[in-house]
Amino acid sequence: MTEARKRIALWLLFGGPVAVFSVWAIADNPPLYFKTLLNGLTLASLYFLVASGFTLVFGLMRNVNLAHGSLFLLGAYVGWVVGENTGSWLLAVAAGFLSAAVLGLLMQVFIFRFMEGQDLRQTLVTIGLSIVLADLMLWAFGGEIYTFDPPAWIYGSTVLPVVEKFPTYRIAVLLAAIVIGIGLWSFLARTRIGMMIRAGVDDRGMLAASGVNVQLVFAITFAIGAGLAGLAGVVGGTALSISPGEDTRYLLASLVVVIVGGMGSVVGASIGALLIGLAEQFGLAYAPTYSVVFTFVIMVVALAFRPRGIMGRAG
Amino acid sequence: MRATKRLWIRTAVGAAAAAALMGSAWAQETLKIGLLANLEGPFAVPGQDGYRGADMALKEKNGMAGGKKIEFVKVSSDATPDKAVAMTRKAVEQDKVQIMIGPLSGDEGIAVKNYAKTKPEITFINGSSGAQATTLTDPAPNFYRFNTEGAQWMVGLGEHALAKGYKRTFLISEDYGFPYSQVQGFMASYCAKGGKVVDKAWVPLGTKDYASVIAKIPKDIDALVVVLGGSDAVNFLTQYEQAGGNKPMIGGSITVDQTVLNYKGKRRESLLGTASAGPMADSIDTPEWKKFVADYKAQFKDGFPSPSLFAYLYYINTRATLEALDAVKGDLSNGQKAYRDALQKTSFKGPAGEVKIDANRNGVGTTYITEVTKAPDGSFYNKVVKTVPNISQTLGLPEAEFKKMGLGSRDVPDCRK
Amino acid sequence: MSASQWRRAMNSAATAAAPSTAARPPLSPRQASPSVPGVDPIASPGWLARLGARIRLRHLVVLVAAVAYPFVASPFFTYQIGAQSLALGLIALSLTFLGGYGGMVSLAQMTIAGLAGYLVAIFGTSSMVSISLGWPWWLAVPFALLGATVFAAAVGWLSVRTEGIYTIMITLAIGVAFFYLAQQNYTVFNGFQGLSKIAAPELGGIDFREPVPFYFVALGCALTGYFLVKHLVRAPFGVALQGIRDNPRRMESLGFHVTAHRVAAYAVAGLLAAVGGVLMVWYNGRISPGTVNLAQMISILIIAVLGGMKHPIGAFIGAIVYVLLQNFAIDLFVRERFNLVIGGVFLAIVLFSPDGLLGLWAKLRSSLGRTQISHQKRRPQ
């Protein structure tokens, strides 16, 4: 079978049932279908925001940062404190980004720099860090639930065709994810540092050989990746509250998104996020009992066909 | 001089040793009581309040009961039954406690009850676990629960909902044992008196994004019945408001309790008026409750603004334990038979009503119907609107009818049309 | 991840100081271990003599201590500390085998153990008569082991197509998927509540639910597992596995079927974990999704790393330390900060002594001036 024919066969195999289901669902209850579709898109945006940092760090430094969820949670808590004290939600977002970026920078410079090449050890260290950070945050912030207070023009609902009332905030998250996604992509594709990062992903040795300060590039990348997690923490915390345990939840989500989409690829993260976000929402709406398992089944199936993820590349 | 110095030192040491030995003969007998709650896991914060409740009960008795000094051996679990049993076993077999108070959550309670059956010489008293099955299915003769359980907590709410005109409702609930009991308690009388629960949305435990569930809410219902706890409740309420929802809500016992009303962030006006039910409420207007709240506030500066459900439940169970000890003057001999007889007969006026147990060693108590109201200082609290006393595990139904219904599950009870 | 990087991560001076039993034999399976040159380790007529030559005093001491332990310790210590450490250690041993010798760190070992436990409940007797089939234990247990091993092989088949850190991520995701399946499904797994009243059998008048008999069952299984692993890593299978760990491409070119070897390794590790799982379900008398949640999965990794993944005994050392901490941390430290203590210890070990407690011990010994026993020439990295 030629490559093209195989592609068509795969599209039919997976697209077919989806199309059939969509036709049935639209006929049955159109507002529910489109609402779920929008919900899935917006959830996907949130997942994309969280997973983009994860995949960036892995892509360049081969570091599976399992403390990514802790960075998410830390950004959320710090952002909340700043938001409470200044009354500005946008400042909270900025604070979330910065605090996580700083912690990420410290982690890279003081810990991971000395473990170049020892991927397994790095991963184990991130596991240990995530356990320690989670407990420290429980100690500092307690077990209560924290919610954010976004400005009124984001909060509330808007009226859209077909779906009627839809939360404005989720639309805002969708827009934010698109903006950040494009921004990240342009950063990687158009700026000099982005070029160095991409070169490093392909061949770290050559990058060092061409005189670039590799450690600086690593530090910047880790800081950006961690900052994205913190930003997602505030954004996600506004949509769905913050409490202990959110770190593992978003870590697992990032993990599945990145496995499905492909490690090291921002486009892959967006594709993975779309798949997982849509699957989760449609599952919750139409088959709630096993909706969560559904997410992981997708992951397993994706792996069976493409072990490196949909957009991943070998090596 | 040196010899005198040595003599002095030896005398001092000898006197100290003698004093220590005599001191131990003087020291009162200490009775160790095990105390199990959660300091890790999803109930870490309520667990701390549970310990506070138990400490309060002990302090009321000045640390003594039955003529002996009481020492709590505190152990902690993380809401998994395995750890609850492991920590109970440690307290019983390693620390050698003779009475065990705990655990906190429903499934832990069932596991500890099963363990209790293997240790007939120890008496187990519940902490705050509220699963029906603990005492209804295969009960242990040495496991006592002075508090009422999840289904009992919702009795009376059905009538209240009908009185408010909510004839058709839609249920959104977490998908595990405790909510099943709560829903059964609500629906037992709600359905019998003509209410309809049009459909049930069972959401997996830990779901954060309720957007799709909210999308499924039908338009032609009068109210939502929401049985979610903790952060799930906060998420649902905020998301429902964001999605433009405006149906009134009826909440389960932990849907609009202290932990939820106290979340850090802006108070949402849409919460006001939500009806709920439980074994206690923040605003019971009796002198006993007011004293309980005042004592809690005085003793625990780092606690909640008002004692939570868990503080209350651990308090009444611990107080029952200690009062029974007083009644038998600390006699735990003969397989603790006299003590257990005393426990069966123990009854007192607790902060939230009469505390006593039935023949099955399960609590019979009062349920309070509440509504969320705004206090003068802007904070939210649960105002008592109705008191329903003397509720037993048969939920107000005749025993035969209750047995026919069986324990709550996803499809029991059911009244769609 | 390249083979040399892996070796660098796992190697340290400690390897050289480790006893002869931990020495990695060279690639060619026919070249025998340095301690007994020229003797085929498998079908040797003088195996008894060979065995005698390899038993050291410390092996005897540990064995005697393990056997005598229940008679000197209290029933609580025998059961909750002793038996639990052995069962957990067996599950961690499966990870040590898979990760240390096979280079595949799988976080799904606890999942496999949990599945074996669930199968014992489903095939045998439990609190839910509607779910359990009621088979006698000598039928239920072998089928449970079989089922769990098949599942392990399936996990292996899925994970083997990925390498290194991918394996961690994928096995983590599989484990979490199983957790949610067990939590949501009521017809087979009884959901959130799980299944209880699962008891070890009574045999020949001995009730294996009692602390001392159960301890000996656990000890027997642990010893069997330990010797199985030790034997396997010196057998052609284990040697080839280590070769695949170090350089899969070379092994492929030598004619070894790399994927099949790896899947087989997963199956063997799965069997070990499954036995550990059966012990755990008998120990707890119940099983629920909480037994296989994320925290438990990670704790197996913590135990294996804590003890040291270089030698099978590390798994049991890690398990003993972990169980002791879990039971007595509340008495020693600030009660609420147990996770901080465990996480901090784990972090310290990984940062400063990647070979776990065994590595620390070896470093201590060498720093106290004992001669280094080195069977291995330093390979150029």
C-alpha cells in the first residue's frame, strides 16, 4: 500500500466513526453538540498552554520535567496572592508567569545543569522535586480552594448562535491560547534565539561547536517553559479553581497531550491538546462513566500507530 | 573535700532515682485511646478539624475519664482504606490502645469495621465516616457510630424542596458511595411525595470541567440537585454561573458547607438561597451550639471561623466514648463488656441535638435543613430553616419498605417520570 | 537516550566494590564470570560445589535473621513491617530487574500487582458475591498470576516501541488509565469501594492470615523471586537483556530479537509483581482503586531507587526503610509533613547517591579504607 493510500485508510478508519457520530448527535440535540465542541476547543486551549512549556523543555533538553505540574500550581498560588493584593487579574497572570520562570531558572542552573545526559536521573529528580514542592505548597497555602477574580468584561456569558449562552472566559482562553501559540511558534521560527533552540533540538553538539553558549540557551528555554506553566496556572485556575492535587492532574494531562502530539513539537502539542480536549468533553457529555479512560485509550491507540506521537520525530 | 563531693553526687543521684521510681508509682494510670483522621490526601484540611473536635471533647473532661488520664495516640491516613487499616492496626497492635476512634471517610469506615471484626477485644468508635454500609451491611458488634450517616443527613430536604415548588429536578452528583447514600436520603421522601428526578448525571470523582454536564441540563426543570463536595462544588457553582445558568439549587451536605463557603476568592451571589441539609449547621440557635462554637473559637485560633462538620462529628463520638468510660468508672475488664453496655446506653444533649444510638449501634439524630444566607459582615453562612429530629437509618420509611429499596446506588432509587 | 549515557548514570565506583555476585558479565554469554572461570553457569555438574563457594557469611547471617525474625519480633512488627516489606520489596524487585538490568523503568509495576490482586478477588471469594466467581484459591491464584503476566506483556509490547524516558511516561499513563477504569467500573471492579474480605487460605490446619505463617509465605516468595532474578541475570537471557540495555543496535545485528527479549523481560517482571500483588491483597484483605493510584505507583519507584537498582537486595532494603518511615514518621517528625520527609529523602538520594542506600554503603566501606574488589576493568566511555 502506498503512503498516500495508507493515509487515506487511516483517515477513514478514524474519521469515519467520528463523522457518523457527529451526524447523529447534531440531529439529536444540536445545542449540546456545538456546546460540547466549543467546550472541547476551550479545554484544549488550556491543555495546550500547559503542555507547550513541557514539550519545549523536553524537545531541547531531553528533560522530562515531571515537576511541571508543581510549577503550574506555584504560578497559580503566587498569581492569586498578587491578584488579591493588587486587585488586578492581569498582574496576577504576569506574576504567575514570572514566579514559575524564576523557579524554573533556578532548577536548571543549580540542579539540572550538572546532570547533562543523565536523563533518567533528571526525571527522578523532577519526581522528587514535585513531591517536595507539593507538600511545601500545602504547608504554605493550606488545603483550601482558591478561585480568581477576573475582570468583569471577561467574566459572565456571551450569547452565540446555536449554543446560546456560553462562558465568555472560555472564549478568552481560546483566544489567549491562539495568540500564545502563534507567538511561541514565531519566537521559535523567526528569532535568533528560537533558531538556536531549534538547532539545539536537532543537534546539540553542533550548536555548542558553533560557539553558542548552550547553557544560556538551556536556561532561557527552561525559564520560558516553566513560565508558560505558571501562566497556565493562573489562566486555568480562573476557569477551574486551584487546590492541592491540581498539579498531578495537569501534569498527567500534559503528559498525555505530549505523548499523543509528539515530544518537542509545539504544533504537536496543539494537535494533541485538540484531540484530548475534544475527547474529554465529548466523553463527559455523551458517555460520562468512562470519559477519563477514553482519554487514555486514545493515547494507547496513538502510540500503537505512531510511537513517537503524531508530530514527533525520531531521535 | 573530694570524698564529700562524691558523697553529695551519689546522694543526689540516688535521691533522683528514688523520686523517679516513687514518681511513677504516684503517676495516675493512663489510658491510651487511638485517634485516626486524615492529615494527608483530599481530606487533609477536614482531618485537622476532626482532631480539633476530639481534643475539644477531651478538654471538656479535663483530660480525664473514668478516673484515668486519657492520652490520645494520633495516627493519620490519606483517605485510602488500605492506609486507614494499616494505621489502625499500628495503633491497636503496636501502641496497644484499647479503644479506637476513627476513621474520617466513608470507605475507610467500612474497611476499619472489617478490621474491627478481627479484634473483638478492642472497642471501635467512629470518627466521621458516613457510609450506610458500615452499619447496615454485615455490622461489627464492637463498632459504634454515634453520628448519623449520609442518607440520614438528607431526610427532610425532599419535603422542603417540594414545599418550595421544585417538582421536577435534575441531579448532578459524584459517582461513588457517599453521594449514593445522600441521593437516597433525599429521594426516599421526595419521590414518595410526588417529586420527579428527571435524570441523573453521575460525574467521575475528580472531574473539574463541568461544562458538558451543564450543557446537558434540560430547560424544563425547576431546580438542580447538586451533590458534590469540596473543590468540585466550587468549580461547578462558578462554571454554572459563568455559563449563564440561573436555576435554583439544592445542595448535598458537603456542597455548601464551611469548606465550600470559605473558598478564597470572590463570593458569588448566585450561592445565596441554596438549600441543603446535614447533621449540623453554622447557625443553630441553641445555647449548647453557641457554647460549642465559642469553645472552638477560643481553643483554636488557627481553625475555621466556625467548627466544621468534621469537628462536630469527632466531638460527639469522642464525648460519647469518654462519657461511657465515666459511667463504668474506667472498667475495661472482661472483654470490655460493661463498657460496651454503657456505650449502648449513652445518650446526651450534644451541641446539635440529642446524641444516641439504635440497636444496630448506629446514631439516631437530628437533621437540619438550611439555606445559604449573607451575614451582616458580608460572609456567607448556612441559616437553619427547619429541624427534623429523631431520624434513624430507615430514613423515615417503614423498615420493610426500606429493606426492599436496598442501599443507594446509581439507579436506586429512581423516579424519572 | 544513548547506551553510554545510561551506563554513566548507573555506574559509579560502587559497582567495583560490590560483591562478585553483582558483577556484570561481559557480552558474550559463553565467557563465564570471573569468580569461577571456565564453568558454564547453567548446566554444571559441580553446582553444589559452586554454590558452596559463593555463599558468604553475610548471606547466611541475613537468611538466619530473616527466618528467626518472627520469633523475636512482636506480631505487629512481623506482620505490618516484616511481611509488608517483603511484599512491597518483591514488587520493587520487579522494577529493579526491569529498570536496573533491562534499562526500562516502568511505573506500571504497581498496576500489574494491583491487577493480580483484583483478579484474585474476582476469581476467588470476596465481599461482592455478584462479582466473585468463587473458585478455590489454588485455582484463583494461578489464573490471577497468568492474567497479570499477560497484561504485563501487553504493557511491554506497547512500551517497548519507545525508549528510555518515554517508557516512564507511557507506563505512567497506562497505570493511571487502569486506576480510572477500576474506579469507574462497577460490574467487574466494584468501583470506588473495591472488593474486600479477601483472605489468605487455610491449609493443613495453618491459617495463613496469622502473622507468622503469612510472614513465612511472604519470605518464601521473596526469596524465590530474589534467587530467580539473580539466576536470570547470569543466564543467557539476562546477559542478553543487559546487552540490549547497553547497545540494542549491536545486539540486533548479532541476531538477537530485541523486541521479543524486552517483552519477555516485561513478562518476567510482571510475574514477580503479580506475586507481590497477590501477597498484598492477602495482606490487606481488600483491594480498591486507592491501592493502584498515582501515589502508590510512584512509591514503588521511590523504594527501588532508595535501596539501589544495582542489586536485587536493594529493592528489599528500600522497602524496609519505606515501611518503617511510613509507620513511624508520625511519631518522629511533624506528623503532617510525611510527604515532605519521603520526598526529601528521595531527592537527596537521587542527587547525591544515585545508587541508593547500597551505593552509600559501598562508598562508606571504600572510604573507610577497605580494599576495593574490582572484577571489572573500567570501560572507555
